[in-house]
Amino acid sequence: MNQLRRTGPTAFSSVMTAATLLVTLALSACAPSYTLVAAAPQQVASNTLHVTPGTLWNRAPKSPLDVRWQENWTANGALLDSIIFVGGVPDGQAIAKQRAKADRQVPVFRATMTAPDLVAMIESYYRITAGAAVFEAGDVTPVTFIGKPGLRFDYSYVGQDNVRRRGRSVMAISGSKLYLMSVAGAALHYYAAALADFDAMAASASVGRS
């Protein structure tokens, strides 16, 4: 007589574990992946900027708001820290993708922008793309970036997740195009941990092709 083979708790758990693993692998195959960035010379933002990180980073997949001149890195996950490279934005283009009829717009870049114009553009970027309801502007300092006169802008903001972050942007205009690096991170620990490598990369950054 054939006996009915029962699926007990152990067998059922094994089946569910296998099914969960298959679903996870399937989702992982569809999801954009991060790639490791070595502590060595790198060409970023479609080869428009050359930088040399001093520590390991991860190149993040593009988001729907990223422009084609942009590249994003993170060390611990984008919610904790991030570096944004934007290279060679031409006059008349914005630093974020946006609908033409959107009520709130990041101002388009103009080669004639003054330092206050550029600072206002960065503030607008974070208010719109990060949902920053609170944005506090800090020091604006003249610096040399990509071998050109530029500026460094410090700030802090609170995004939609109610986490306070600190940030720094360094930017310059060369050949009527905008070159920009920004770092942002959770105010507790992560911003400070990322800042030294960011500053070193910004100090030695050079222009590639654009």
C-alpha cells in the first residue's frame, strides 16, 4: 500500500526558504546595482571630471532626477552619505531633470550666473529633489576648482525623512559650462566621515572631455 507523503513543518520551511531565495535573486537581477570604486584615479560624470578618491566608494545607479552629466557615489548608502559629480552642464540646462510645467523648478544654469545665483540654485536643488523643508545656508568661500576661480558653499537641511544632513558644494564655470561636486551626509558622523576625502578630491579635480 502506498503511503501518503506528508509535508511536515521542516519540509515546509525548506520549501518557503527556497522560494524566498528565488524571489530575492529575481528581484536582485532586475534592480540596478552598485559598483565598487577603487581608491585610484577615476573618470566620472561621463569622463567630464577626473578625481582621485583616497578611500573606497560605491557608484550608485542613476535616479529619475539625475541629468546625463551626473554621477553619484556613496560609502554607506545614499540615505547616510553621498557625493554628486556634475560635469560640463551647458548654458540653458538644469542640474536636475524636471517637467517643463512643474510648479517648482530648479533654475537652469546660465554661464553669467553670479555666486549668489549659484548658491540659490543649489538651495533650490535640495528643496525640490530632497524635499528639504528646512535649508540653512552657511559660509560661501572663494576657492580654486578645476583650475578655475570658483566657490565653496556649506549648508544643512532636513529632508522628507526628517533627518538633518550637512552638505558642501564646490563649483566653477569653465568654457561656459558648470562643473560641480557636492557631498551630503547625516549630520551625526557620516558627513564628517566623508568630508576629508571629498575635500581632497575637489582640491585635485581636473576637467576631462565634455
